[in-house]
Amino acid sequence: MFKGLTQRAQKVLTILAQEEAKRFHSEQLLPEHVILSLLKDGEGVAVKALQKAKVDIGEMQLEIENSIPMGKGGLILGDVPPSRRGKKILEESAEEARSMGHEYIGTEHLLLAAVREEGSMVARYLARHGIAFNVLREIIGRINGVNNTYQSGQARKKNLAAGRKTTPTLDEFSRDLTSLAREGKLDPVIDRKKEIKRVIQILARRTKNNPVLIGEPGVGKTAIVEGLAQLIVQGSIPSVLAGRRVVTLDLASLVAGTKYRGEFEERLKRVMKEILKTRDVILFIDELHTIIGAGGAEGAIDASNMLKPALSRGELQCIGATTLNEYKKYIERDAALERRFQAIYVDEPTVEETVEILNGIKDQYAKHHRVTYTYEALETAANLSSRYITERFLPDKA
């Protein structure tokens, strides 16, 4: 029913709004169901824009709930069809996306379409709080970074300081590790200085500058990349890497919902275009071997073949992570792809090193579980897991 949507907008329309319509026993899907589900989801550009406009999300949610009439029907099976107003909102949101130069309909376009509807509950609520349509559209434009022209390093730093997004598609399908490090949401990285230093050395090269971390599951490959993000935030990094963003790409989200040939390529092209424009993104792809064949249905080009030219020209920098078996099975067989990555082998830490790692991160776990860990407990966890859990690896199994 709905095509050309971002993943979050698709979730709102096809799952959350349907749930709201059924909760109210409504026979048709209304714009109010869509906006209510969008607010309840609490994520996405639309909610961020409302928060920046100083809207009380909880109050708005309550008012919309009170405005929706409770239907008299019983349990509804299957999808609730959109009402005439619901269809109109979808058409208007597509128009909004086009006018802003976006190829996919996002939550922000759904919100703008609802506000544009004359006399709608959403429009009345925002008007009552002094928020005009043009003001909301301007806020959304700033969040999305509509002016995506390439900037010099100094101008780009100013944009980052102002919190402006120049990579809306990438942000939709990824997690920014440098932002998480800046907010203190990453665990400290213990005893991986040698591997992090090697990653930095490879990234600082002019060419052949794409490291791949090879090691068994659970040895801490992702933690090494998180350690790099923390060093960038601290400024303890060579000047050539200063101010860079480490972004982990969620390939599963990128592929999700792309049923037809060309849809996946279009998404990946948009992500790559944004990365090439900003020139400050270091892409991290966990389970690197999954890019071989990803999105390559019905004769379409897979992700690895789309990434190879940009990697070889040095336009795109990427850190990969995979296991030794998967590396031999997939990456080594593709000689062109193997040449573009420099291998870094990540060994399993010893029991003694594992105890030090556990000791370094115990405060975060103690706070989460509301317990206190003694040093003896950490030693016991490392020793017993090493002895009895043979199918997994330290430090993960400890």
C-alpha cells in the first residue's frame, strides 16, 4: 500500500498507525491515527522538529487521543483502509518530500501534510501554540540539512557545532558512534591500544586506507571501533582524522522493505552521495561479508560492487569487521574487494586481560544492575567462563 517511505515512516504507517486505528475500533485510518502513532514512537525528524519548536509532546498526544471518536465495531482483522483524508495526507506528504528534494517520504513529511490540512486537529493545536506551518518547515529543513552543498572544513565544523544534519539518509540507516561517545553512552575500551593504533595508522594513509578487523565473535572488534570514536571526541588523534564521524551502517535496515529491483541501489546511492559530499564520515560495517550479495536480487548490483569504485578511489573510508571463517569464505574469494581492505587480526584476550577488561567496565554494569562487583567475582567469571563455556570467546562470554 505504501511505497517510497523511510523505514521509520513505513513502521509508523503500516504498524503503529494500524494499531491505533484498531485500538479506537475505527473502520478507516485517519490522519490523527498517523500523527498519534508518530508521537508515541518518539523518534524521527518529526518529533525532533516538534521538540525544537517547544511543543509538549505528551500534551499534544493527549489532545489528539481525546479528539478521535471511539468506534462501535468489534475486533478488526487485517489492515484498516485509509480514509479519504488519510489518502490525501499521503499524497500531500509525497508532495512535501518532492518540494524539499527528498526521494523518500519521512515522518517529517507526514507531519507537514497533516498541518497543511485545513481545520485539522494537528493544525489547530499548533496554531493555538503559535507555531506556523512555515516555521515548522524551516525547523525541519535545518534538521535535515536541506542545503547539502560541500563545505570547507571550517564551515563544516560550524555546521556540526550548530547541530545541523547534512546526511539525513545516512542518519536514518545508521548509528553515529562519535555522537554516542560525546554523550558518554559508550563503554570504556580497555587493553586494545595496539589494535586501535593500527586502525588509526591505516585510516591516516592516503590510499589503501580501509582496515578490516578479523577475529572470532565476541573478542571485541566493535569495541575497537568504539575506542576510535572516543579518541576522536577526546582529540587524541592525528590531525588528518580530527573532526571525523564514525558511523556504523545498519545494512539490514538498508535492505528492509526493498522488494523491487533498483530500490536498494537507490538507497545505497543516496547514502554514498551524502558521505562523498560531507567528506567527514568513516563508515563502519559490522559483519562485512554481508555486503556480498546484499540487495542483489533479480540481477541487481549488490552492495560490494557499488562500494568498490569509491573505496579504490579513496573517496569513501570504511572499517569492516568479520570473523576469520567468513573472511576466507567471502572476502578472500573476491580479490578486488580483498585488495581494498587491510587486515587487522584481533586475538582473544587471555583470562588475565579479561579480568582487567571486566574491572574497567564493571561500574557501568554495577549501575545498570544495581549491584556491586568484587574483584574476586570478576576473576571467577573470567576463569569459569574460560573453562566451561567452550563454544564462545573471551571477553564476551565472561
